[in-house]
Amino acid sequence: MVNNDTAEKKIVINPVTRIEGHAQIDILLNQDNTVREAQFKVTDFRGFEKFTEGRPYYEMPAITSRSCGICPVSHILAAAKACDSIVGVNPPKTAVKLRRLMHMGQLIQSHALNFFHLSSPDLLFGFDSDPASRNVFGLIEKYPDLAVQGVKLRRFGQEIIEKIAGKRIHPSEWIQPGGVRWSLSRDRLDYLQDELPKALEIAENTLAMFKQMLSSFRDEVENFGNFPSYYMGLVDSDGGLEHYDGKLRIMDKDGNVVAECTDPLKYQEYIGEAVEPYTFMKFPYFKAVGYPEGAYRVGPLARLNVASHCGTPLADEEFKEFKRLGKNGVVQSTFHYHYARLIETLFCIESTKKLLEDPEILTEHVASRAMVNNYEGVGIAEAPRGTLIHHYKVDIQGRITWNNMVIATEHNNIAYNKAITQVAKKYVKTQQLQEGMLNRVEAVIRAFDPCLSCATHAVGQMALAIKLFDANGTLLDKQIR
Amino acid sequence: MAENFMITLKIDGVQISVPEGTTILKAAKDNGILIPTLCDLEGLTPYGGCRLCLVEVTGSPKLFTACTTPANPGMDVTTNSERLKNYRKIAVQMLMSERVHMCAVCVANDHCELQALANQLGVNHVAFERHFTREPIDSSHDFLVIDRNRCILCTRCVRVCDKIEGVHTLDLKKRSKNTEVIMDLDEAWGDSCSCTGCRKCAKVCPVGAIYIEGEAMSQTKNPDVAEFITARRNRK
């Protein structure tokens, strides 16, 4: 909220472009025109937690996945895991492997979408370049080979999902509490195995290209949300990188593991949710420290920070190199989300290979059948953007009586505000509104890859209105691009 | 003897002969002319509820439900005029507006006769105000579930329960758009003492109103079950 004593003016960036969803950024200024604070506001209101009340628990994968068209698979899996815990059964081994395999497809396609379609125009054209061509179409024109690679990599991810679950987006019919509905056929497996080497090559090349570019972004690495925070992510029983199941680990800025949640039902002992009046997005925080000091980050950067290794040969090599960027192996610049995302993409393709070669993957027993045995269930999975938690309570007939979804993007909320404040302080000089500096404020959000709803604005066609107000609310300056 | 007495009529300009007493719907179907319908099912008593099988008969200003109207000698029936197409579109839209029909998150998505018909007729929007009912779901039965918000009141379940299974667990209460399928004396399904759990209601439900928990719709749906059992029973 604007305090008239200390802040006279306000800059509004609305909408923020090239992210998934709708948001605006308000930059609040002091009397001397320096930046006091920046606020990230999510203007969508969805209401999933309320309108799912009364629906049967097994409909939840289908309904909740509609909150997002980019990562429906992650929602489907978190929901299915919550349902598994309501029925109280373990899915057959092959069902778990197939679910994991589908999730690898999800991570590959989503990471490719963020890197190639949304973020690479900033990196390749520079933050001060003309916004008219700084988008995916500009990319196609100037770097057609790279754009095609991006499309191909994303397609591979989507094809994994389609071959396993029947369709690319919202494949909720395939999932069921206690397993999945159908097994994988040999011809589909063969197809994916044939396509895999090409995807692996693209991932390796992209990572090599990114590492080459890194030296030219020293300034951004230094100032793009480069601040200490806690980190949260799933790890497997050995502490390795994990996306589907495992324990939830919270790590501090120095690399010490401060909490590990092994029972998903107890996540609320570790995470609290605060509410601010200016946005529809909640502010989760690490309970042991409190709000807002308990700010933590999730997503690719956090996952690599909390993990001790990846578990696949190529990704492990890259992982070691990545860890050297930070003190005690904790990398804190938000800019490195891009880097972490590309390492994860490599990991996911290698994991896909491993799963496809698993002798059990074609087994036909893929579902355990059960009825409501518990009245509460929690499912935790690592969505492309971070930890995703679905928490349901049901009545004796399995009808949802209470629903709490903690979306990956929410976890980073405090971090968004910190990061944009840092970037705004460094780059926004309020005498005039410059394209590049405002884009940097946007770009830091883009580095987190937030997914604010189900929409994708891959092309910079939406108007970006930046407004400068004085203390009385009078418009001083306005730029529209 | 009467069964063997053949009559001749014209459907969509084609001369056809059928045994006396045959409905227009059956006469058309047996001769390769498909008239859309949601409530009718071979093997069950015709009901005439969904109004999708309306046809024109030359010489009469009113429309007839093909499922309940017997074919008469010399009848000239039109099954697919522009007027009928329009009425059918309206009927589908009215069914969709009456309760909650959200295909994307429905258990019957891609296995729904209402959805298929809407696609076939080119219904791409609902012109009427939608009524989002919030009837509680009854999943008290071990595996059968009824979501009355998706019910289109075709009464296939009521008829299959009565005529084929012979227990008459299901029936209707209230009137008009407030009509509801009930079990026994309006009890929770799990408390019904007459239900045999035969699943035929779920097999014939054209939408996602009655289904089997945890079973894929592709496995459950089998509307031909009524015709099949009736044919077996009548086998000489």
C-alpha cells in the first residue's frame, strides 16, 4: 500500500507479458524518486478450492488440472496422489513408473516452453532491444534453427504425455486413484525411444549455448533477484533430485537442511500461508521462521539447491558445475533459474530413457482398486515451477468437503516481490520510463516462470501499459507498447 | 398373425414395408435411416421424453415423436428437414441449459450421447440461460454413483430397472425441471433394499449421471444391454 509520507509516485506495469497468466507490477516510489518497493499483483481469481466442494474425490484430477493448461499433468499427479492417500492404497509399480514417465514429458515440454518461447528472446536479443521483435516470432525470423529446436523439444515432451495418457493436454481420463487406467503399448514405447536421441541432442546443445552466453549477463546474474532465501523441493531417499514422490526438504541460504517433511499430511507443520490485500495470490512461508522472513523459493533452482545429486550421468556432470556457482552449493541468483531449468531438462530426458528401458514399463497390471478409507489426503509433486500440494478432505461418501491447493507459483510469491524490488531499485530511474529497465522488472518474473492461470501469452501482442502516478493519483506519465 | 401383416409407408421419399405396429423410429432404423434420440432404447418401453426424434408427417401440422408413433399405411414421413434440425438443436440446448453439463470435467467425456449428439447437430453454444444446479451427489452405494446434476431425465435407468431387471428400484419424484430420479422411497442408494447392484442403469445412462466408481466409461457403457437381454428372453 502506498504510504503518502514516504512514497509519492507509483509505476504500474499491467499486464506483465510473456508469462503464463495475468499479473501487474506496481512500483512505489519515494519522494526523491527512488524506488521504495515493488509489488507483484495477480489479478486473476479462480475459486477452485471453493467450487470443488461436494464433488467426488476421483473427479479432482480432471477438475483441478483445469487450473492450468501448461502443467495439467502435475496437477493430475498431485491430485491422484492425494486420492491414493484417501483410498489408502499403493499403486502398482508400473503405474508409478508410467506416472513418472508422463511427468518427465510434462517437465520437458514446460521447460522448453519457458526457455525457448518466453525467455530466450530476452537473452538473445538483449533486454534493451525493440519489444516488437523481442518475442517468439522475432526468434523464428532471426534464429530459425533455434526456434525449430525449441518447438521440437516441446513436441517431444507433449508426445510422451500423449503416447502414455491419450492426449497432450488434460489427460485426466487416464489417471485414477490407485493407479492408471491403461498400460503402455510396445509400438508407443518404440516410437518414444526412436525420438529420444534427437531431444537429448537439443537439450545438450541448448545447455552448451546458454553456458556460453552466461558471461555476458554478469550484471543480470548479480541483480536479478540475487538474495538469500530458504529453498524447498522434493528429494528422493538418497537426497537426489526428485519430481514425483519423496520427502519435502527445506534448506537455508547456507546449505543446511533445516526441515524434512516425510509425511505429506504434515506439510502444514512446515508451511504457513499469509494473505495480503493487494493480490489474489497467497504468501506461503516457512513456519519455523515466520512471515515474511521465512521466504523460500521453489522450482528448478530450489530443486537443484536442495538436491545432493541428479542421478543420471550427463545431468550429474552439469549439476556439479552448476553447484560451483554458489557458496556451499547454494545458488541464489534468480537469473540461474534458466540454467537450472536446462539442467533439469537434460535430467528429464535421461530419466525418460531410463524409464523406457525399464523391463517393467510394459506390465499390464496398472491399477489397484479401493474405496474411501481415509477422510483426508495430501499429494505432493514437483511441478515444472516448483512444489505443488493438493490437500483434500472428504466425507464418508468420498465427496470433497474441504480443499486446499498450494500451487508452485505461490511458494515464490514473497521472493517475487523481493526480486522485483531489487531489480526496480537497480534499473528503474523515474525521471523517464525506459523500455529496457521495465522489461528487466518483467524479465525477473519471467525467470521464475510463474504460471498464473491456464493462459499462455507466448507472443508480445498484449499491450504493456506503464503508468506513473503522483501522490494524488494524477497520471504523470504513460507509455504503451 | 398381426405381426406378419406388412404395411408400406414412405420415409424421406423411400418406400418401405414394415410389420404393422412398428414405430416410425424402428421402421426408419431398420431401413438405414437414423433418427437421433436420447431416451429411446431398443428393449425398453418407448417414452417420448427427449423430443429429439421429432418427425414431420405430410398432412399434419404437428410434429410426431418417432419413438412412440406407430407407422401407418401410406404415411409420408420426413426425418431431416431444416425445421426439424432447428428444433433438435433447440432441444439439445434446452437439455444442456437445464442442469450442469461441463463436458471437460465429466466422467462421461467422449463417451456421452448428449455430447456426441451436440457435436453431430452442430450445437456449439447454448442460447438459453444455464441453470447450475447443486444437487448433492449420492455415492452411498458400494460402487454405483448418481450425480443428478448431469441427469437429462431420459428415464432409461428407471425403465431398465423395471422392465429388464424387474426390481423397480429407480423412479421419479417431483415434476417438470425439478424432477429427480430416486431410489425406493427416496432413500440414499446405499440404503436401498431392492437394488440388486446389477449395473444396468449405469450401462444405459446416455450421459454421466449414473456411473460406476473407479471404472472407465468405455468399460461401463453398453446401451445395447436392454436389446440383448430382451432378445435372449424372447428366443424361442
